[in-house]
Amino acid sequence: MKLLLTIVQDADAPKLQKVLIENGFDSTKLASTGGFLREGNTTLIIGVEDERLMDVRALIEQTCRERTKLMKPGVAITDLQDVYTAEPMEVTVGGAVVFVMDTEAFWRL
Ligand code: 2BA
């Protein structure tokens, strides 16, 4: 079994959860914040059997789309460094960032 940490844009999350349910995949939704833009995004935890991994990948690919966001000037780029954007900066976000992890066990108790 694999565990997918799937980071998507908020705008894509409801549709993705709907499509996952329709195709028999369970997921858990967490509110998250990107480190770079420091805007809200959504992380879906998805547990999937190995043989269905590529099916869930296809659903994520079909549902989540890439968007361009404009970072306003004067916004701190990170908390750690005193670095600010001088000019509006275009940033491409998504469709999805997915971490795929082996799962030792799955217990529903
Ligand atoms: P954010 O960290 O807010 O990043 C939003 C987008 O900004 C990223 O889109 C990327 O295109 C851009 N970006 C990030 N760091 C940058 C930098 N140092 N310089 C220029 N542009 C930069 P995605 O790559 O699609 O990532 C979307 C979200 O996925 C990220 O939001 C973050 O929440 C998560 N993510 C991406 N890579 C990650 C990683 N290695 N570990 C953990 N989370 C990650």
C-alpha cells in the first residue's frame, strides 16, 4: 500500500475529492500553507493499494490544473531570509505536488 501526500490548490480540492470518492478512493483533507507563497493550499492524504497507484495519479492529473499567480512587490519571500520581491513576480503553481510513500501497514480499528 502507498500513502500519497497530495498538495493541490484550494480551487481544485473539492472536485478532486469528489472524483476520488466516485472512483472508490478514500482521502483526508488537511488545510495547509505553502512555504513560498504563504497562501493556503490543500493537502489530501490518500491511502491506495499498489495496483491502483497509477489510477489515482491519472485522476489527480486530470483534475488539478496549473495556474499562474502574481506575487505582489514588497512581499517577504521567506521568513528566514530578509528577502523581499522588488517587482511583481509571476509564479506557476500546481497542478499537484505528490509525495508517494510506502506504507508498512494499514489498520482500521
Ligand atoms: P508554495 O511553497 O507556496 O509554492 C508555490 C509555487 O511557487 C510552487 O509551485 C513553485 O512553482 C513556486 N516556488 C516555490 N519555491 C520557489 C522558489 N524558491 N523560487 C521561485 N519559485 C518558487 P509548486 O511547485 O506547484 O508547489 C505547490 C505547493 O506544493 C507549494 O506551495 C508547497 O506547499 C508544496 N510543495 C512543493 N514542493 C514541495 C516540497 N519539496 N516539499 C514540501 N512541499 C512542497
